[in-house]
Amino acid sequence: MELWELAARERIRDTLARYNWSGDALRLDDLAQTFCDDGELELRGNEPIRGRAAIVALLGGVVTGPSTAAVKRIVRHNVTNIRFTDVTPQEARVACYYTVLTEIGLDHYGRYRDVFVPVGDDWLIRHRFVSTDWSAADSTMAR
């Protein structure tokens, strides 16, 4: 493996972490910065959403969820088994699993299938396909 590929893999891991840390903190504008300007977010069964503003609008209705004085909103994404299926200097294809814990406990889990591209010193998401494989009956996020 060449040095450029090691650097690309680490930058991609950082982007994956920034996406989830930002979403968990409900900083959706920061989350959107992990996508290319015209990046796409595709939820299984739906048409892809294109562009950072559209991604923020979509996720804003999901992650804010119910929060009352009696219940503190908690969201924690855990990403595992990051697999680089193809890496070139122009593009990387990455697959991984995620689990989401909320104030109810295990809320839902599934898979990300991503296409990353280099943008400046970063590797950003050009296309993310999200497949939710299971959700709790009382999920606060997955529909």
C-alpha cells in the first residue's frame, strides 16, 4: 500500500467520525460539511437528496426528535467494520455498519455504503446510501 492511500484512508475515517459526532451533537451544518457541495444522501427506498442544504433539511426532521424537560435527548452513532472496497487517488468506496443508541437504548442499526472523493486536503462524501436494517418499535429516529 502506498503512502497516499494510507493518508486517504485516515482522512476518510476522520470524515466518518465528523459526520457521526456532528449528527449526534445535532450540529447538522457541520455534518453537511462532510459531503461535497453537490453530495447525495440516499435513504433506502427514497430518491437521493442532493446538496448540503437539502441534507440538513431532511435530517433536521429526524434527529431533533422528541425532547422534554423529563427526557434528555441522547443520540450516539457507533460505526464498525469499516471496509475499503476500492481506493484510487480519485475515489474511494467504503462500506460499514452502524448502530444508534438514543434515550430508549438501542434505537436502530444498519449499513452505510459511501463514495468518497478528495476535495482539497479532505476526502468528502459524494454519495451515501443508508440502509436501516432494524429499528425498535419505539424508535425516536428511524421511521
